[in-house]
Amino acid sequence: MFIKKTDKQTVLKPLQVVIGIVERKQTLPILSNVLMEKEAGKIRFTATDLEIQITTTVETNDEDHTPASITVGGKKLQEILRILPEQSEISIEISENKAQIKANKSKFSLQTLPSQDFPKLSNQLMDPKKIILSQSRLKALLQSVQYAMAQQDVRYYLNGVLLIIERNKLKAVATDGHRLAYNVVEIEGSFEKHDIILPRKAIIELCKLLNDNDDSIEIEFSTQQVKAEFSGITLITKVIDGKFPDYERVIPKYSNHLLMNRIQVQQALQRAAILSNEKFRGVRFVLTEKKLTIISSNSEQEEAQEEIETDYHGEAIDIGFNVNYLLDGLNNISGEVATFSFGDPNSSILITTGDTSDFRYVVMPMRI
């Protein structure tokens, strides 16, 4: 008997913590499975895709303390537990190469694979640097840039977030070649400059698992691996080996600044987006004396036009952008005021917040 009797949440909650990196279809069948290891009143859950590994442990009230381990299909077990009635008590029994899950009058038999074949990531943390900060601050930092990561780009070093530790600061940068997001938080201690690229999947899992509170997260960085420990969870990930673009050269310094109500611009862009070209999603920013006009059109000759009063007094500018990129930036900053900084009609736009934060968001122009 693996679990004699426990409520379904005891198994479902830790399973949901690790399941995000499990794919149904894998070249190695065991990677679709979750490793469950039982010892003295605890069960440890582990999932991996050979690049990332997530582990969490839960205490049980099971009186049977006999050590045991199994691997079962993670997604299947999650679906079974999720759909059982709320107060269900379950038991899991191992017989030969099957796991029998029983709850009330329901019974499920899942295929298992040998736990000794489960490919745990080896420890490659050589001379790591360690930082500690609150989960909420790290989550806010990652969320403020992660939308600018590339997806399956052949330039593999763009499929993640660049993290830089320097003195008492942790910097995060993401770019897909069309836009770039940058932000900074302060950390305790003082460190020599060290940077790594965390893969996209690890960033997404961290954003999902981190809490919005002051509980701490401890992160160990090395040249090959990063290990994060928080809330009873251990996440280990390989890092992307590559040269990230020189982000400091991409962030422009402009003299044309326009302070606008963030929500007002956001809503105007959302309305204009409705009639933008479905494929290219372009909108025009036409900036004239005391007025910003946002214009969109599509292949069916439909057009939307939004006018916003401004305090702009510079030369007229007519420039096109991907409306989704602009909205991504505005959706991920707080505060009432956003600052838009312009160069010429062929230059990128820089979006910053009206407060003193270090957030920078650069969007390249497009022809419309």
C-alpha cells in the first residue's frame, strides 16, 4: 500500500505544483510521469523535462511509514483527482506495474514505470552565488518583463530572461527582437557582476508558483544551473548558454517626452485594436500640437480613430507600432501616468512609468 487513506487535496495540491513542466507526449515516456516518494509521514513529488526539475514535499497523516516510490502519469492522475468530489478520501495501492487509486466507489488503474529509472537532474551548482529576496518582489520583477521573451526563436538565447546580479541590484531583461523590457529590484548584500539566461519555461513556472507576499525565496546561481527554494518548493533549471544582446545599446535616450494617463491610452489602444489588421496588428501614432491621434485600419477598408489631448509641443510625428506590443507594456506597469518618449518617425518608442522605478520598455516601429 502506497497511501492507505488521505484526502484528495493532500495529493492534488503538490501535484499541481510540479505538473506545469510535464508534457503528455515525450520522447522518453517516463518524463510524462511524476515521481512520488514516500518516507516517514511525507511524500515528495518530482517532475522534470530534463531541463527543469520541480520538487515539493507534503506531510501526510498516513500511519504506514514504509518507504516506497512510484512514477505515474502526472496529467492523468491530476485529472482523476480534480474531478473527484471535494471531500473524497483516496488510497493508492501498488501492484506489479500498476497503481490502483480508490475513492468512494470509484477505482482507477494507472500504468507505472520503475522509479529508479526516473531521470533526476544532477547537481551542477559549482561555486554558486546566493541571493534572498521576497517572493512578491521577484514575481513583480519577472512579470514586468516576461511577456517580451521570444517563443521558439532560432536565436535560442532570446527564449528566456537575462538575469544580472550586480552590487545590490537584480536586473531582468527580455527581448524578442521587436521589443525589449527591462526592470530592476534591490537585493541585500553586494555582489560582483554575474549574469545568466533563465529559459522561458522556468520563468513561466516561477511566475505561476511565486506568492504575492513577503515570504522569502533563496536563489543559487552558477554558470550551468540555477536553484530556487521557496514555500517548500525546489526548482532547479539549466541555464541557456549564449550571448544575450547588448540591451543597454537598445534602450534609447530621447528628448521628446509625453506624459499621459496610462488607463486612457490603454483603453484607446484596445478600441483601435478591434479594427487593426488581424495579422500585423499595426496602429499609427500621429502626434501633433497638443494632440495624439491613434489610427488603425484593416484589409476591409475599415478604420478606427482615437484622439487624446496632450501637452505635446514638439515637431509632428507619424509612426506605426504593433498594438499588442504597446498593450503588453501598459498592462504590466502600475501607476496612473506613463511616459512615452520619441525620436524620429523611424525610431523606437520608450515607455517608462511616471514614478521613480527603473522600468524601461522599448518597442520598435513598423511600417503601416
